[in-house]
Amino acid sequence: MANNQNHGTPMEELGGNGKVASPPQGCMKVFIQRDYSEGTSVKFQTKFPQELNGKIEPSIFEQMLNTVNSMYAEAEQMSCGRYCEGCLGCLTAYLIFFCLETHYEQMMKKVTKYIAEQNERVWVPRGLFITNPVERGLRVIEISVLNEAAATRAA
């Protein structure tokens, strides 16, 4: 029977092309929490975590978070068009949304695309991987450190 255990580092598990859909198991994770200081809108803290010192520049980290925060702010922003979108949904018993994407859905796809591009161009080459916040219920941004194993905590 074949042994399916992988003894390589998480970076080696990425394969030849370096494209990652999800981080490998067992690597160290850093979590960026939601910022509720201005209400319940989707916004993440921009404080640079100490665990990322020497792995990525604080300016790149801050620029990525500011971009993601602005995309979520735009997704939640009300306008006449979004109001009409909601009214049209009510008038059609929400059947219209089988044919059309809401502005919010379009922005979620835009965030997903942006994070995938950032991972490919900036983060994975530095040994880091950002998990889309939608996959974590918009509660946290998970950053995986691909070349470090998860530390076990002693109680």
C-alpha cells in the first residue's frame, strides 16, 4: 500500500507553476480581524502583524488591505441604482436574480479576482498566501505562511 504522506515543505507542495487555489495544510496562519470600530460594515484592521515582519513589506500589506476594504465599502454603498435593483427584485419575487447579478455579487467576484491576482504576483512568490475572506465568512483575512510549519502552542 502506498504511503500518501508528504514530507516536503508547503512551498514544494505548490507544484511547478506556483499557482495555488488553497494553501496546504499544516502551515502557520496569521489572521487579520474585522474592524468593527465604525459599525458592522465589512472592513478589516490594517495594523501590520508582527508575524509577517521580514516576509512582506508593510506598505504592500497596507495597500492590499486598503484596496480590499474599499472594494467592500463600494459593495455596501447605497445608490439609486441599487435601490432600484432591490425594488425590481421585490416586483419579480426575486426571480430577476436568476438572470442578473446584483452589484454586491459583482463586487464579491471583483474581490476574489483581486486576491487571486495578488496571490499570484505578490504573495506566493514571498511564501505567503491570502485566503479569500468570503471563505471565512467575512470574519477574517487568513494569511498562510507557506514555508513555516504551524507552531504547536503549549498551554
